[in-house]
Amino acid sequence: MADTSILRLAGDLSGNVSWVNVIAAPEKTADVGQGTLTEAATQLTGHRVIALVPSTCLLLTSAHIPTRNRQRILAAVPNVLEEQIADDIDDLHFALGQHGADGRIQVAVVAKSLMAAWLSRLHEAGIRPAMLVPDMLALPYEPGGWTLGEIDRYGLVRTGRQSGFACDLENLATLLTAALAEAGATKPEFLQTVQVTDASVVATSGIEVRALPDTVMQACSRGLDEPQLIDLLQGDYSRREQIGKLWRPWRATAALAAVWLVFHVGLTVTDYVRLSREDGRFAAQVMQVYRDTFPDARAIDISLMEREMMRRLGELRGGGAADAGLLALLSEVSQSLATTGGLELQRMSYTNGQIDLALTIKDLQDLDKLKQQLAAKPGLDVEIQSASARDNQVEARLQIKGKAS
């Protein structure tokens, strides 16, 4: 199983990031890396990455929806929370968490533009996060207590399994005092602090304070409880949906390709069977012609018959240059003709050691290229007899003969 690592994006998307491996052993201390996103991608190659985003950029709230159907909840949440939010709900992404003891469901609300910016930066660096999570929910949580952390000059307060708030350090003491007063009977029994530099923030709370020795990133790495996180990669941003978006424009093309492949394979098999049968018939006919022409020939394998026939023809010609014969010329020109795209052979004739070809080809450039290929062969003379453009193609006549002719 791949190692799991936490990667935290800063509020400034162009700035440096921090990363750390998740560790299970409480006595160990994880090393925190810092650098550019490209450097982080190099260090985290092969790791399963949970990306943390600044909680100051989103709203963590709850809503009472009288149903347990997740799709209905997701459809209803924007309208229920509309009065609490100043932005247009069409510009916002809503990610669902768990139901609390009071029946309310936790919801993270973030601008779609921010989601796009975060994911774009990660994807450009080659990082496909398994989860995208508000950083406050990665702080350690103990039932009966709250956890306070300080990072990048703002404070994080985790007040429950999936609840909390974030603010700038100047207002942390004020908002913490107000939150404790609002909690009333559900006020925490203790406060855990992580990397809180100003002790006065919690000095007047009247609650036991437990200072943890780690930095915020190290504290997040200790036994990260993934089921308690709210993953922002839901709905339109889920991995399934992202793959679907990439695949959707190609569905029609893929379907046509599949149909074409089946059709092509069918034609290929049919042609193979037909040509195999024809090959057998032609072989028998060639063998019969050979025996009729050379009745004194011994039984010979079909694969050796061409060589023997050329030898016999050479003898009949009195030792003439058999290489200039039809078979020799065809062997010279066949590969060039077969590899020229858009070429269709219309007619072919052979007289006195030369082949006359009538063909159609895509354009004059391809015709000239074909001539150059054939002329480059040491035993051939090639001449274009005529060439005319018609119906977006070129009709041409070529004369090819051996130089010994």
C-alpha cells in the first residue's frame, strides 16, 4: 500500500507548500518538508496525497435537512443555507459531512473558483489528491476537548469531529471567548494547543490547557482520522466525475472506433479466409502451368518454383538479363507502391521490359515523391508520361523500365 502524505497549500497559491508523511506510531516525530509545489511533487511521487486547504477560504457550518437521502440533502442544502451566505449559491460548492447527534449535517462551503484554482495548481504539478480537506479538520481531536492551532499568521479552532472555525490571529482570542460562551453546557473540558505562540489567547478561558509539542503539520500527521474529515472532492469534483468529464467528449468517438474495429476485424478474417482459398487455387494453377511449360521439371516446392522458373526463362532467352523481366520489375516497385498513401492502381501493362502504370494519387507532391523513391533504386528508370488534377486527386501515367533494357 502506498504511503499517505499530507500536503498543505498556503493561502497564496504562488507561495511555498508544506508536506509530511502520516505516521501511526505516537512516539515518532515526522519530518516536515517545505518548498515549491514542484519540489513537493518530486518528494511525494508514489504517495497517496491528502491535500489541506486554508480554512479561512471556506465556511464550515451545519444544516437541518429532514431526510437521510444524500442526493436530496445535497439538492436542498444550498437553499437552506442561502440566507447565511452573501455570495451567489450558483458560484459555490457544497460538500457534505456527517450527521451530528442533533440530527444536523455538517457542510463545507467554498467558491467554485477556488476549487478550480487549487485543483489546477495540483494537477499542473502532477499531483492528483485522494482528498481535499479544510486544514482545521486535520488537527488532532479528542472527545470532550477543542484544539487550537496557529499557522501562517492565522488561527485554527477545531470544536468537534467536523466543526470549527478559522480567523486571523488578532481576532482569535475574541472569537474563542465568544465561541466558549455560546457553547454553554457543551463547553469543552480542556483545550489542546498546537504551536500557539501567544499564551494569552487561552489564559482567560478558565479551562485546562494542554500544550502539544508538535508543529501543526506534525500534529496533523499523527494518526490522521480520515473518516472524520470532510472531503471537498464531492459531486462535480469527485474523482469519478473528473474522469467522466475527461472521458465524456470521447464517448462517441470511442463507440465509432469500437464499431469500426469489429467491422475491420470481420473484414480481415473474411479476406484472410477468401485469400487463403484463392492462394491454394493459384498455387495449383501456377504449378500446372509450370509443369505444362517445363514437362521435364522434377517435383519442386512452390516456394522454390519462382527461382527455378526465372532460371529456365533465362536459359530460353539465351542468358539474357532476366532481372529486367516482369517479376523482377514488380519486386522492385511493389513496396514503394504499397507504402504510398492515397495511391490507387488503375491499370498495368508490361511490354518489352517496361511497365506502364495508370494510377490516381492524392496530389502532385506525392506523385513526385513516388517517382523519386522509384528512381533512387539502382536498377530502374522512371518517367512520368502524364499527370492531371481531377476531383481533388491526380491521375497519372508512369513508365518504369530496367536500365539494362
